[in-house]
Amino acid sequence: MIRLEYKNPDGTSESIDAELRELKGQDKVKGAFLSFLAFIALACVSVFIPVAHFILVPLFFGLALYFAYSAFQHTLEVGEFVFTCPSCNHKITSKKQRVKEALKLHCPNCRHQVYIRAVG
């Protein structure tokens, strides 16, 4: 468990407990490879769509490269946690996800953007 912190509109900060794991090289490569394979599979399937495959195959290939690179850039994996929106006090549940540095979430109730970062 590690402490995560976010700032309220009045400038004060609150903290939450969540699981945080640093991604090693093997985990980063695995995530990038799975992302790449998913889009290459879509490119292979789109070959059989008449006329549209001239656009879809290069599009999916480009997306495969982009999302594989993006997935490789992730350095942290944040576990599931619940926190209160600093603007409207609505409970927000964050699922397990991979991030680069800070976690950026949007409140579904008031659309307030919350940046959460690790403390210490």
C-alpha cells in the first residue's frame, strides 16, 4: 500500500491508500506486445472488408505502433481505490490501470478533473 494525494479546490490536499506497483521491463514489453497484437489482429480481419480495407489496414497498423509505444511508456500500475471528488463530494471508484506518472481522473457527476500522484 502507498499513499496517493490529490488537491482540493481550496488548496488543501487529501490522501488515499492504494496499491502501487512499479512496472519492470518485462511487464512493459508484455503490455506493449499485447496492445500491438490486438491492433494487428484487427488489421488482419479488416483485410476481408471490400474497399474499406484500403483505409482500415494502414490505420490499424499505425494504431498498433502508437498504442504499443504508449503502453511501453507506462511506469506504474495503480490498484483499485475509492475516493471522494473534491468539488462535489461524489464517490469515485478507480479501476486498476497503468499510468506514466500521475493519474488523471474525471468525476462523472460534475466533470471535475482530479490529478492524483504518489506521495513519498
